[in-house]
Amino acid sequence: MNYHWNWGIFLEQVKGGDETYLNWLFTGLGWTLAVALSAWLIALAIGIVIGTLRTAPSKGLAWFATTWVELFRNIPLLVQMFLWFFVVPELLPREWSLWVKQDLPAKEFITATLCLGLFTSARVAEQVRAGIQSLSRGQTMAGLAVGFTLAQTYRYVILPMAFRIIIPPLTSEFMNIFKNSSVAFAIGVMELTFQARQMQEDSEQGIETYLAVTVLYFICAFIANRGMAFLEQRTRVPGFIASAK
Amino acid sequence: MSFFTELDVSVIAPSLPFLWTGLKFTVTLTLIAMSGGIILGTLLALARLSPFSPLAMAASWYVNLMRSIPLLMVILWFFLIIPLITGYPMGAETSAIITFTAFEAAYYSEIMRAGIQSVPRGQVFAGQAIGMTYAQTMGHIVLPQAFRNMLPVLLTQTIILFQDTSLVYAIGAKDLLKAAEIAGKNYNRPVEMYIFAALIYFVICFSLSRLVKHLQSRIAIIR
């Protein structure tokens, strides 16, 4: 293997600029965190609603929720990115369309976050639904029997249990969202993968570049994993979920 | 809405042969990575369950490493590393095939491991008791059942794999998405082409996921 190693490359200045390559990587890390965390908030908010609706007695609502999940689950994330970036602005009324294309600030970031958030919402919804369905029907019946409405039963009985049960699968979804945020490079968000490609082309030190970026992704996933483990421990219902790993 | 009247679907027909070559690559890549990934994945699963601990550790390292890096980074890594090691330049298509086989093996191995563990240990002892070797016990008793029990999960993973192949975009391999992009540029109609590509992906993935649902109801895990 004929490779010229240069571990000092990170402190060198980029070609035609006064930043170092390390600056590029940290900018990338910042965008990766921004996209992943904002998308996670969208995914949780929508996923919880859609997942709950999938178990609703109303046929129409359940159908809507199922369609939502199937739509976002069966199209590749990268294709969805292109749809939101190139196609959706064309769908809007003319003035809005012009505004999105010309004046929307941080257009790439907003598009990528929205896209990743909706994509992940379908997967969160599936976990929420599985969590709700894993509870015995007796719990709903007990709620109704003590005089709660169906909405109150969900609010005070079903959902608090379901959320705790699905923390482990949500942990892997949370880790996935950092990995999936890499797809945002394709529409020009300057996140880690974007910076990795840019630095590799600019510095020609591919191995060092990719190693550094891989380690940064690794750290993100690790922190996400520990954070969720902490949450899982704090919210455990004593004697109910024996999942302590 | 004026948008739908402005859509020009007439550009789709002439670009179909071109999109077809792209789809053919996407499907080929999926099928090769699936078969290679399941074979390699099964070997990895056997290695992880082996009593020889260095082998088990190496396999578990490989699987965990692959599963914690974004697929895009793995694609970029292989595209960079393979020519450095072999000394020959390598096309994006070949690189994609190697990458996806190696990457998917990690995911398939987790499924096969769960499948192997779903077979009661008593059956392994029974195999040994009637004088079968390790390979015979695995090949005739454990793996066929593991494979059968995990068939729906293996298929679900293959649907994910099929969608993920679109990421070869990053190294410029000509799959369905790339073909749609090029066709969109040629006819100056990117909107129609992206929608059409999304539709193809959706129809294929949705039909496959229906098939998985059907299989799940047919295959009950026999214990």
C-alpha cells in the first residue's frame, strides 16, 4: 500500500482560505448535531401522534396514520431529500415557491431537517404503535371502567406505560438519526459527510479525513446511546420492566 | 392546482430504456448484496456464537463497527481504500457491490444470530447424540430452521437494502436514482423524473412489504 501519511493535516490551512481543516470538521459536526437533534424533535412530536392514531377506533384516522407510515417508509431517504428540495417548492403557489427558492434562510438546513424529521416520524410511529399494542387490553378496560374517557385513558394509563416500554427501540432510532443525517450532504448541508468529501478532495489525505469523521460519528452515537440509557433508568417503573442491561 | 397541469409526463416514455438500465443496476446490486450478505452474515453469526473467543470477538467487533458508522461513510471508505490496497483503480459499480455485501453482512448476521438462537439447544445436543459433526448439525438441523424462522425479517432487511442502494449516488454509480437525475437534466424536467423514480421505489418496496406481512402470518416459529 503506497500512501503518504500526514497526521498534521488537520492543523494545516485549507487551500485558498484561512481556516484549518479542523475548522471544517467542527463546522460539519455542528451541522450534523443541528440537523439530527431538530429532526429528532419533529420525529418525536409527529411520531407520537401518528403512532397513537394508528390504534384509534376511528377507521378514517387509522387509515390516515397507516398511509403516512407507508408513504415515508417505502421511499429511500435520499429520494425524499430530492423530493423536498427540488419538487415540493414547485408544488407551492407561485409567490411562495419564489420565496422558498430565493429568500428562505438556511434553505438546505430547513429542508433536510424537515425531510429527516418526517422520515423518522414514520419509524417512531411504528414503535409507539407497537408499545401501545404490547399492553394488555385490560389496561384500557380498567381505564374506561373507572370512568375515564378514551382520551384520558390514553393520557394517564396507556401512553405513560407505552413510552417506557419503547425506550430501547427508540434508542436505536435516536442513534440512526445521526447516521441518517449524513444523507443531507446531497442537498448541500455542510454536515460531517459533506466536509469529509470536501476535505478529502482538497487535502488528498483521505484516510486521515475519514478516520476523524468516523470517530466523530462514533462519539455522537455513543453519547446518544448513554443519554437514552440514563433516561431509561430514570423512568423505569419498579418491578415492571426488567430491561436493565 | 396549476402544478399538475404543468407536469409534462411525455418525457417519461422516451427515457424509459435509460431508467431501465439504472433500475437493472439497482436490482442487481440488491440481489448480489443480499445473497453475499446472507452467506457472509451466517458465517459471522456462527463465528460470534463460536466457543473460540478470539474468533467470536473479531466477528462481534466487525458487526458493531459496521452498525455504528453511517452507510454513506462506509461507501466512501471502501471507494477510497480498495484501490489503495489492490493498486488498481476500481469503478464505482464494482466498489458499490463489494461495499454493500460487506456492510449488509453485519446486519444479516444479527438476524441470523437471533435465528440460530431461536432453535432450542436440545436439538443441537440431539444432533451430537446421534453422532453428527458440528457442520452436519448446523447444516441439517439448525440453519434450515433458523433461516425459515427469520425469513420475514431477512426480507424486511432486503427492502431496507434496496432503498439504501440509492446512496451509491455519493460515488456516482449509475443506479435508478442517478439515471433519473441524468434523464431529468437531459430533458430539463427534473421534477417529473424525481417523482417517477420515487414512484418506482415506492411500488417495489410497498409490494415487497405486503409480501412480508403475508409471510409473517404463514410462518409461525415452531418450537
